[in-house]
Amino acid sequence: MKKENLTRFDQNFERSEFGRNFCLPSGELVDLHGVRIIDTSIDTVRQLYNGMLNHDVLDGLEERLEAEHRPVVEYQGHLWRLRRGGKAGFKFLLQNAEFGVVILLKNNHTTADRAGSHCKVEISPKLIRDQSPDVLQHQMDELASGWFVVAPSPCGVAIHIATDWQGWTPPSDFVSRLTCRSQRVNDRSGFQSLEVTTGEVASVYGRGQSYTFGTVSSLQAALYNKSKEIIAHDKIDYFHGIWASKLGHDWEPLWNPDQDVWRLEFRFSQTVLRQFAEYNTTQDKKCNLSTYESASEYLANLWAYALDRFRLDHNRRFVDPFWTVLHSETEWSKPAPDFIAKRQYKTAGIGNEKNVALALGNLISIYARNNITARKAWSCLKKSGLWRDLMGYIKAREITKTDLFDMIERGLLERRLTSKVAA
């Protein structure tokens, strides 16, 4: 039987879908006005790529590891600390913590002379927050391309999405009231030890400070005291800055520095996202969730699914009021700070169409004059300031990216054959 949500009332005790007073069947009220959602974020992205590795490049990495102690290599304008992949399941690991990227190469479960999922690119929360999905996807594609004979294909992605809040702490009966299919539950207690690997954290917590449900290979939920976790990770200044920037309706900061912040995090493996895509694919429409860019369009859907999959119940009939707040008041429209405003502007597509069309035409003429290929032109456009407006332009006209690429390719050819740029 599907669980019901308790009736909600606002401060004037009028029914409201966003009210924070919840009325129990007994007539008792649950007041959640003190709950403040201070951040929603994509915490982790792990993009997997399939293709045939360049053996010369691999041999070069192996030689550096054998010849040097703690080698540092240069790749695509960045310096990388090179080491063995270890337990990560890959032969090589390149890391640049300042950039916020880890690259894993040569899948241990597939021989190097065969095409396979030989590259994984892992992105830090800060880099995810700083870039829009399309720009970050392009960056990851570029970072993966240099290790293969030909450009690899994205073949799966894992993402972690999270919400931070103040004003609610898990009750003592939290585990017993949480409905989930997973039989694997970890109840841990305050950070006593910490080991950081490639995107994974093995930790020992103090009692009642962290709960983990599910397995890494499927869908996993984690509820933990974020204030304690940022101390262990030495991320205090970074997260305090993020939380302090969140303002309420009265333009006052929502974050209270003297109160603990809690986080609920859902970790979607590439297997789960692939299952979503397969279920939603029909003869008329293909659902693609193999890239971060495509999966980012469904964050609200994934969040709602996970809240139902790991559901905190008030009793046998009703969902806990706090879970209702998480479901209705968590926004997933932006991974970058300016994404909402940019998104609304692009969707409208009014008043800027002529400028976008003229700019694109001029750029195509310049690319044709310099004998730039269609694929190179596409890459240049992604890095230009025109890309965001161009995506809004084609979306308003129901033009796909494939159609746009064909138009650019055709435009380059026509200009080279018929215009003065060919002279």
C-alpha cells in the first residue's frame, strides 16, 4: 500500500503544499519550521569510457613508474601525480587534486589489446559545482580522448546527489522506521579513523553520527553529520562558504554556524542508471543515461525515486514529515551557481535568436577560411561564449545536437566550395 503524506498547514494554519505544520490523525501538530535546507549538490561524478587504448602511451606510463619515485607527468596542460591503480580496479591512476580530477586507466578485467571500459574520469565536488553539465562533459571527454587510438565512447556514469540541512537530526528509532529493500545497514559512530582512496572514504564514526544503507554496486543511501565529516576532510572553509551563501526569503543567511549540518546522500551506480535508461527506452524514443550531461537532466526524478526507495515512515500509514519536506522542497535545477538564471534565459529563446544565428554563421565562415574540420569546429564552439545561447536556440526550435552538427558540417562545405573564403 502506498504511504500517504500528512496534511500540511502554513503559519496561519491554512492548508498549504509547502506548509511546515503537519497534522497527525490524533490532532497533534509536528512543527518543522526550524528545518533549513542550505544546499543541494552533485557530490561525485565518475564517467566511464570504452575504446581501444594506445599502447605507446601505456608503455610510457609504465616506464615512468619504473624509472622514477613518485613520478609527475604532464597531460593536456596539467601536471598529474602518477601511481598504480591499486584497489581501484585499474592499472594506472593520475591525480591532480588542485584541478579536482582523477583519471584511471587500463581496466584490470580487460586485456589492453582489446577494446573495453579502460578509462574512468572522477570529478571533485568543487569542479562539478563550478561547471555546467555540458561544459564539464566536454572536459571529461577531452581528458579521456588522449589515451585511446580513436576517441572513446562514454559507456556509463555514476553520480552522487546530496542535500544539506539544519534543524533536524535522526531520531533514535531512525533505522527501525526506515523502509528499504536493502539488508545491508551500517550504523557508525564519530570519525575515529579515515582512509581516502579514489573517491571512496572508509571511515569509523561515533554513535548515531552516520548511517549507510545499500551497496556501492547498486543504489546506496548515506545519512551523516556533515559538520564532522568536513573536519576529517579538511574542507571546513570551503563548505562554510557554500552554506553561508544560502539566503532565506527575508534575505537573511539560513546557516547557523553554531548548529550541526546533516547530509542525505544518494549514490547511483552506473548499473542503476543503465537500468533506468533501458526501462524508459521505447521504439519511438531512446533514453540515454550513459553520460553525466544526460543524467543531469533527471536529477529531480532520481532524488524522488531514492527518497521512496529509502523512505522514513512516521507509522504504517504516513510518511515522516521530514521526508515530505525533502521531497517537495529540494531543488535540482542547477549544478552550477548561475545555472538557474542561464537556464531560464536559454529556454525562452526570445530576443536573441538573430544574434545567435549571425554569430554562428560568422564563426562557420571563419572556421571554413582556416580549414577547420566540423568536429574541430564543434569542439571550438563548446569552448566559446556562444555555446549556452546556442543550446537554448536549438532547444526552442526542437533541433537536436546531431542536426546542428550536420548543419555546421554542411555550412563549412558550402562555404569552401562557393564563397570567397575558398579563394
